[in-house]
Amino acid sequence: MIDRIMAMQTFVRIVDANSFTRAAQSLGIARASATTLVQSLEAMLGIQLLVRTTRRLNLTAEGAAYYERCVQILADIDDVEASLRHPDDRPRGQLRVEMPAVVANAIVFPALDDFHARYEHILLTFGVSNRQVERVREAIDCCVLTGNLPDTSLAARRLGALERVTCASPLYLARYGTPLRFDELTDHVAVNCTCVQTGRAADFDFQAEGDTVNLPLGGFVQVSDEHAYLECGLRGLGLIQPPRALAQPYLDSGRLREVLPHCRPASMPVWVAYLRHRSAPPRVLAFVNWLAERFETARHVSHEPPSVSRIPRGMEASEPASEPA
């Protein structure tokens, strides 16, 4: 007879990680053991829970319903056991968080001592990168995301929006001149940044008369990493629109100069997201609430609603304008 609780835990972890191997590693068991547990669970239930392909795992309809109930049952077991072991009811345990470097370096890391002072029993593991939304399922507890949030299977909280700035190096401006109007941008080149959601180069955008004006700019280099994007701008390879929190030290030192300050870029929405369980673990809620506090007081963060987007007449893109990266 199988250990039903262990089988449920293994099944849930496989679904969250979308991998038998990663799930087995996180549980400290052999991959073959994880496979056997799920097969035994399917045999006991008399239904197929997972459809396995060479590229990914898919839940059957019955498997999706069973997954939701397993999550609820396991959360209840954890809550009961935690309340018995730790009557003080303080959040505790391992918390795995994925976030972009700009959020980590500008907002989270400078205040981690405050988080630890409040929640000394939470052990933090951070991944710092711009990852796709679906990767929140890779055994990660929560994920900080920028831009749009298309995955409705996630519970999400909007934290605010990072202010952005159009800028260039003095070397670039000496070579191409300083644009003062939109129509002068046709003579300029950009460092293009890959949009996380679409994989395409994101358009430049500007706030003008209450609207967001999308404008595709040509260039000879495209990057996906925000630090590489900034470095290309510093080396004079084109105009850039980084988060102000990332660019401000270089604006202060003169290594970058703001361009078109009367038409600043639209701010970049920031979300914290986690799997939509019946009730999030206390350690996740503690981090989410603390992060929301940090965004309330952080510099270069806007809490205004987004503006309507449009493309200026005569500057239409050949393809639909992409969302800001």
C-alpha cells in the first residue's frame, strides 16, 4: 500500500515543477521513486492524472481537479502541524523567490535586514533574472514580474510601476545630436530590448498629452538582459529606456543624459505572483505584504494607472506595437 500523503506531495511537486526530475530533486528522492509513486496513485484512483510528452507534462481534466484538492489537503496538514510544533504562529520555512535584477538590487536587497528582523524563521532563496511567467511553477513560491500578467492561473498583486527614463551617453549625443521632438527620432538609433512576454524587440514609448505613444526605433543591437541593455547605452550604441532606479547613478555622474524629459516613458508595471491555491502559506503572504510596503516608500516608483497607448501618425510600425518590456 502506498504512502498516500507522500504520493500527493510528489504529484503536486511534479505539477508545480513541470518535471519529474526537478520534483524528485526537491523532495530528496530518486526520479524512479517519483515515477513509481505517481503510477501507483493513478492505479489506486483508476484514472490518468498526467499526459507525458517529450517536451512537457499536461494534466488531464481529472488530474487538474485532483491537483487542486491535493494542494488544499496538504496545506491543511502543514497548517495543523505548524500550529502544533510552533504555537507562536510565526511564519517560517524555506521561501523561494524569482525577481528581476532591478527590483532585487534597488528595492529588495537594501532592506533584507528589515525582513529578517521581522521574520527570522523564514529562509530566503532568490533567483535574479527576467523569466517567463510560466516558470513560476518551477518549484518557486512566488515571482516578481514586470509588464503584463497574462497567466490567470496565478494569484497576483500589483505593487506599483517602475519609472523609466529615455537617455543616452554623451558620446552618442555628440555623434547623433540631441532630439527635441518625436519627428527628430527618425534620425536616431536605439539599443533594442527584448520583451519578456513576446520575445520581440519592445517599442520605445513616451507619455504625451495623457496618452502613451509607441514608437519603433531601428538599431543594430538587441539584448534581453537589463544590465547588458544599460551597458550598451553607456557605450554609445543607441538611445535606451531603462528603469530610472537603474539609470539614476549614471545620470547623476553625467555618464548618461536624459532625452525628451517632457515626454517620459510609461512606467513599467510590477507584480508579485504566486500559484492560486486556496490559501497561500504564511511565509508567502509575509513576503508579499513586506514587498508591498517596500514599493510604497521606494524611490522612482509610480502608483498611477497606465495610460492609453497609440502610435504617432506617420510613424506606424509594420507590426502591432509590443508591450513595454
